[in-house]
Amino acid sequence: MWRRGEAEPAGGEPEPVTIPYDDEERLRRLADLLVERSRQDPQFGRDLAAWLREFGEPAERKAGSVYNTFSGTASNAVIQGRDFSGSINFGPQ
């Protein structure tokens, strides 16, 4: 596996690395590295911006879609959704 500061592997490209979507610390470090690289190499920044415009926004976050998340615990019911109409009743509490 290629690490920063080491010579790049044959072919000139580092091996891809998978970062779980919920690994916030590693994702933040990746974002910081991409920002710094974009500052150092404006063409890289333009290419990254073009890539993000095309692939960066998950389909579920596009206009008109719903993307709900819930983390932790709740002492009562949690309601997530879009375009509710009418009453929501969970019965006696």
C-alpha cells in the first residue's frame, strides 16, 4: 500500500483505499488532503470540481428526493419522511 511521502508504485498511481462512509475522522482527513492538493495544483482542483459536479452528490440528495438519517436514541417516536398529509398517531402513550 502506498503511503504519503513514499515513492509511488509502478504505474504512477497509488492503490485505491476504501473509507467507510461513517468513518468521519478519515473522511475529514481525505477532504483536507483534497483541498490542500487543489491549492497546490489548480488543474487538479478544476478536475476535482468537475468530478464532484458529475458524481459528488448521491442520487438520494438530489432535488426533490428525501434523505433521512437518525443517530443515537430517542425517548419517544421519531418520524422521518416527506410530504406528510393528515394526522400521525402512534396510539396511547
